[in-house]
Amino acid sequence: MENLKEFWEQVLTRLEPLIKRTHFITWFKNTAILDMDETTMMIGVPNIFAYDWLANRYRGEILKAVSELKDGIKEIKYEVHSSLDNKDDTRGVDVKFLLRRGATKSVRKLPKKQEVKLVEGITSKLLNPKYTLSNFVIGPANRLAHAACSSVAKTPGGEYNPLFIYGGVGLGKTHLLQAVGNEILKRDCEKIVVYIPSERFVNEIVEAIGNRYTKQFRKRYRQVDCLMIDDIQFLGNKERTQEEFFHTFNELYDANKQIIISSDRPPTELLGLDDRLRSRFGMGMIADVQFPDYETRLAILHAKCREKQVLLPNEVLEFIAENAYSSIRELEGILLQAIAECQLEDRTPTVRYVAGIIKKLHKKRKLIGIDEKEISPEGRVNTISDVINIVASFYNLQRVDLVGSVRKREIMMPRQICMYLIRKELNQSYESIGKEFGGRNHTTVMHACDRIARILKKDRKLLRDVSGLKREMGL
Ligand code: ADP
Ligand code: MG
């Protein structure tokens, strides 16, 4: 049995890159090889929809992947086994686990090469091609910095030299620096463009000093057309390093080579910095990046969605723009989590879900646009009203039917499930549940809850419904 499962996992690993992620998750979830001999194979699927997709649409791909792994299989049969969806049934493959495992593997496989050697003795960090001047969203908070960068990219070593960009964490400094680098290289790929975080630069200088080749060091750097040092604040209090940097700076400057520096604060506030350097930094152009206003934040979110080719509801984007206010990095992080939810779980993230993500990151943050009572730190549903809505939409019923008094089986069962979930997951008293359901007596609610608990023990369909509902509730 285990062998069949392992084999199926191998087949799925081959299929996965060929199939849209959401489809892969939806249709291959809890599938299994039930039987296999030399020439035929029996695949079990949990429902008729999966049957349709696998047996009809993916038939060819599946057969191909199977025959790549095992000779002789001529026929694949499909069969619906609804028990495969059951948690206790261990035959089915956990596709999400498979995906996660695949994901970590491919990350590890990525070459570690994050630096390039440009000429003898000069290395740069690789520029990230995703940082460009055109995908940097402009607003009042960063317009000047962006304009200065654009100008420098067109005429390096010109008017704005050195260019000093400063601002808080996650506001786009690295993006801008690398974008300039990318642009300069796009215009002339022969140019020597060095992007280096200041810690790395400090190490290089220290090494040069230690090995007594500071003269060569300066000479080498003279070849550089554009030197970008990111997060210069780390140069503070390193006197020998600053001294050496001062000379390198002058060599480049005198040769009209472009220098771009970023920092978390303006030159005047850099602690432990040699005054000579401080005044050099101010000789060209100083521009800051501030936290952008609401409209720009929203525009950034739209731009990132376009880049990733996903559609999120406007209200969700507006909610993020309104409530993420520590940095663009945070804004992006929240958006990415929402997108991940969208893709992995195959459902559209809601404002409530996103509120949960933000709350998890910033417990104390007051959120605008949602009633705080509606969210809990894990993004869980926690009001009676939410549960009623979820159950109603799950069973395609109206809310009023669910809380009303119609005694039809199609309504009574969901109604009782709803009471059960509220009791069990929200810990509400029978009385308060009764009140929500049209003033029912607390014993009625109690009987309903007991009944569902009893049926759950033996009815798989109900068990599946309830676990689906719990998932909807974020449990
Ligand atoms: P810093 O270097 O200032 O700490 P980064 O340059 O690393 O910040 O920016 C953090 C993230 O925010 C990056 O992914 C960057 O692409 C994005 N970002 C920042 N500002 C903008 C902007 N105006 N438009 C688009 N993306 C932005
Ligand atoms: Mg940075």
C-alpha cells in the first residue's frame, strides 16, 4: 500500500508543473492509486468532479507521467471513492504537503551565486531585475527621489553627483538604487556598475587595509562607472574605513563617476561620521523617501497585483492600503499573504481574513474599516452572525431561513449544524444561541447540538460538511 502511495506521489510531482496550481490542488486532492498490476492501474478519486477532470481532461498527462516512471502500463481506470476525502483514509495523497515540499526543494536548488565579479578585484551584488524605475509607483512622498534617480540613470556622473537617498526601512531605497543600476546597464551593458551593501563594502576596505593594498584598491575602484552603497549608516564610527572610503570617493568623484548612497537618515544625522565625508555626501543631491499617502499605497497594491497577475477584490486592497502604515514592505507582505491564500486555498481572501493577518503582525494596531469584534488574531471568524452567514452560503440558503422557523429537512439540518458550530467553536451559551435563532428555547438548542454530535460519529457526509465549514471559519 505504501508503495502505491509513494509511486502516486512521484507521478503527481511530475504532473504538478504542467497543471495550474489551483486546479492541481482542487482536483488531485485526496486521490490515490487503489490497485496496480503490470498493465493496468486503478486510480481512486473522492468525487465525481475530480473524476471528470482526471479521467477526461488530464487523462493524457497522467498516462504520460505514469509511463515515464513505469514501463508497461497501458490502461488507467478511474473510480469514485468518496471515503478518500475522509481524514482517517490514509490512502489519499496530501497535495498541499507535496507542493510545500516541492517549493522548499526548488528554493534550495537555486544557485547561491548572488554576487558577480565585474573586473579583477571588484564584485557587485547581483541586481534584482524586478526593481525598475518604471515599476516604482510615484507619489508626493517619493517623487523627488524618483526624479533624481531617473536623471542619474540617464546621465550618470552628471548634475546629481553624489546622489544621497534617505528614508525609513522598507520605503523603496534599495528598489531605487538597483533600478538605477538596471537602467544604466540597459542603456550600456559595458558600464561597470557596482551595487554593494555598506557592510560588505566595509569588509572589503578592512581587508585591503589589513593586506596593505589600499592603493590598488583605490585604483581598481577608479574603473567603476557607478558605485552604489546601500545603507551607509553602518559606516558610522569606523574611522580607518571612512578614511579609506574618503579617498575612494574622491577618486571616483574627480573622474566624474557616479556615486549613489542610501541611508536611513540624512547626512547631518549620521552618527560617528567624519565631517569631511558628511560634507562630501551633501555636494550633489539629497532626496528623501517618505511613507506614501493612501492613494499611492493603493496604486502600489494595484501595481503588484498586475505584476503577479492576480485579481483581488477592491475592498480588500483598500483595506490593506488603509491599515498597513509602517512600510511598503509591510504592505507588500500582507498582500503576498492574501495572494497565497487565494492560490493555495483556492478562495478569495476577504477583508476579515486580511484583518486577521494584520492583527497577527501588529496586535495593538487599531484597524479602520472593520469592527474589531469581528476578528481574532488568527483571522478566525468569531461572531454568531458570521457563522450563520457562512452556513447559509454553504448550503445555499437565506440567512432568514436559517434563523427562522420553517421546519423543512433541507433547512433544519443546516440550522442545527449552525447551532452546533456556534456552541462548539464560539463557546456560546444555549440561551444566547436560542436568542439569535428567533428566540428558541435553550433546550431546543441543546437537543440540536447533541443530535449533530451524535450523527457526526457515523455520517461521513456530515463530517465532511462540518470540516468544510470549519475551514470556512478559519479553523
Ligand atoms: P528599503 O531599502 O528602503 O528598506 P526596499 O527598497 O527594499 O526598501 O522596498 C521594500 C519593498 O517595497 C520592495 O519590494 C519594493 O519593491 C517595494 N516598494 C517600495 N516603494 C515602492 C514604490 N514606490 N513602488 C513600488 N514598490 C515599492
Ligand atoms: Mg534596503
